[in-house]
Amino acid sequence: MAAFRMTYQRALIVTAVLYTTACGGGGDKSSPTAVTPNFQPTPTASPYGVCAVTSASSTQPPSLTVQVIPEGDPLYGYYYKCVKVFGVSHLAIESFPDEKLVHVATITAEYLDNNADGIPDDLASNASLERTHAVMILTNNAAERDAIHRLSAQQQDPQPLDYITAIQGQYTDETNAGGTLCGPPCGRQFDASLEEVLHLLQNAGYAMAHPNLDPNRTSLLTEAMDIARGGHFNTVPTTYPPSAWYHYTDVTCEYRCQATEYFYWGLTTLLGAQGDLHPARCQDIEREWEPCTKAGLQATDTMLYALLTNPAYNLPTQLPDGQYR
């Protein structure tokens, strides 16, 4: 544990930025805690360590148990603990509270196994999550997350985190069990888990298994978004046409990012996480997203509504509430 802290502190002093998460949301020359050669994975384990999901483990009912990364594991000295849920691993630093780690993992379980029968609702999406080594990265802030990945990047090949190709970050103060996407205006704490987990599941799961949901190419999703934005805009326009009901204005969010956010707005609205939760939410988000209730979505964005309710994709039909099985 002491060695982990020293390695982690070394990582934090580096100033160059290497890693950033997708929309939603190092080290010095010394080496991290050495990986000892006596780490021998079991036949069903991954060569990437105890926190990596395998094809065999990805379909097992999750236990939602926090696992400490042992000395000798490839991730030892980078992250401290993890929880695996179907095709997704959740990596956390030591100071990220266990109860918050379990909460994020629970939200993942509820999204992927919405009927809580112990089996992923969409096996194709879950398999894509496993193949891409989809990971939720849980730290106190972006600086900590970036420092760990810079430290990994400075090691000789193979770099410890190279196998992870789909990452979504989340931070301590925005992770709150019992919270909502509305937060204080609706009388509850804000909980980013409902958004950040969904971004990861879409980009590394739903979109890869179902091309019609892919924000990275021309798809039914992007075609619906072009209608919702009042036209096709590769960059954020100065003003949106009067006909638009989706007008995301963050200029750092490129077209793919806009489509990812569009999917998030649509699905969470369908699941009752926006205006159906509290009328104040509609006022809070109208500058970006107008059809804030399920009824409003169905009446306004008929193409997106049809896409999200198509049974072929096995998307969630109930909003996670932090209670799984």
C-alpha cells in the first residue's frame, strides 16, 4: 500500500497532459512499483490482471464485490481496486470510497441487465464491451486520472494500460447514490453515474453491436440528430434554426460527441430521468434539449423515439435506481 502511494504521488507531479475522456466525462522518468514475475493468472483469468474482464466472466452474474489489486498484478501501482460487472471493469484509486465504487458498478449492472435476471439484456453489446476492455475510471479529479495514464505511458512496452481501448472517467464528488441527473434543483444530490456509465455503454457496447446507434458514422442515430438540430452541422453553428429542438452549444464537442450526447438525452428522457422527474428540470435544460418528458420526446422526436424503443436493440426500459437484484 505504501509503495502504491509513493508511485501515485510521483505520477501527480507530472504536468504534461496525455489522456482525456470522451464527452459527457504519466509520471516522471522513474518506474512505478515493479511488477513481480510471480503473477500467474488462473486459466479463466486475463493476462491483464484480476480486474480485466474475460469472455468467460463477462456473462456471469456480478457480485458487486470490491477487489483489491494484488502486488504482482499488471495494474498494481496504477489503480488500487476494482469491481467487474459483465463486460465492464471499474478501476478506482485507493481514496475513491468503496461505497461509491459499488454504486457506479451497480448502475452499470442495472443498465446492462435491466430485467435483473443475472444475464446481460443484449449479449452482442456486452460482448463488444468485453472485447474493447471497456473501463470506468474512478478518481477524485481529472488531474489524478491523467497522471496515472501518463505514468503508464512512460513505461516500456507493453504499457500497463494499453489493453484498455474504451474509457470513461468519473469523479468522487459527482458520484452520489440516491442522486439524480437533476440534482439540487429537484431536491436531490446530483449523480453523474446515470450519464457517464451510459456514455461508455453506448460507445463501446450499443454502437459497436448495432450500427444504427453508432455516433461515429452515418447511422439512424446521426440522421435523427440532424433533424433534431435543424440540419447537418459538422461544427457547432453560431445559432440553430428555429426548427431545432436539440441545440448543444459546447464548441469543444465535435459531431461524434454531439451524437453521443443526443443519445444520452433521448434515452434518459425516455426513462423518465429528465422533466418527468421534476418540472424544474425542463427549465434547466431547455437551452440544450427541449423535449424533456417521455411524452414530449414521443411527440417531437419521432425518429429517435422509434430508434430507442426498437426491441431489436434491447436497450434499457427502466431507469437504474442503485438497487440491483
